[in-house]
Amino acid sequence: MRIWVTLHKHNRIIARTDANSPLEDPASALMECLEQVYKDLDLAEPVWVSKHARELSAFGRTKFFPADFLEPVKFDYMEVEYISENEK
């Protein structure tokens, strides 16, 4: 699994990173990728609710807003996008 994450402020990308995981289980692979992203971007883990899982499953992307984080953040939203293994 591979994900692409961007942080947005005032309609501009202020930071971006990607992460991948060789794990077979999609849930475990996603969690491993997200942990890599949080470390790379020096972020606290946001609250993951069913809305995020539904959006990622249906559309291949989801957004986290400042209210989804327990600590203050300096961006308007964080977008997480699933990257298909077929894309290069």
C-alpha cells in the first residue's frame, strides 16, 4: 500500500510526503503508512472516525481538519490519498 499526504493552508500545499508499506493486511498497512507520515511531518495522530474510512474506501482520499487533531496545527487541512499500486 502507498499513500500520499499533503498539508494545505490558504489553498496552497505547505508540506507533502508519501509512505508505503509491504504489509498484506490493508488496515495494518494503512496504519503503518500513517505512522510514517506523522513522523515525517512531525504531527500528532488525528482522531480517525468512520467518515475518514468511508471516504478513503469510496473515493481513495479523505481530509482531516484541525478539529480532528487533539493538538493545535498550523494548516487548514491534511489530505490523505491512496495511490494505486499500478500508478508510477
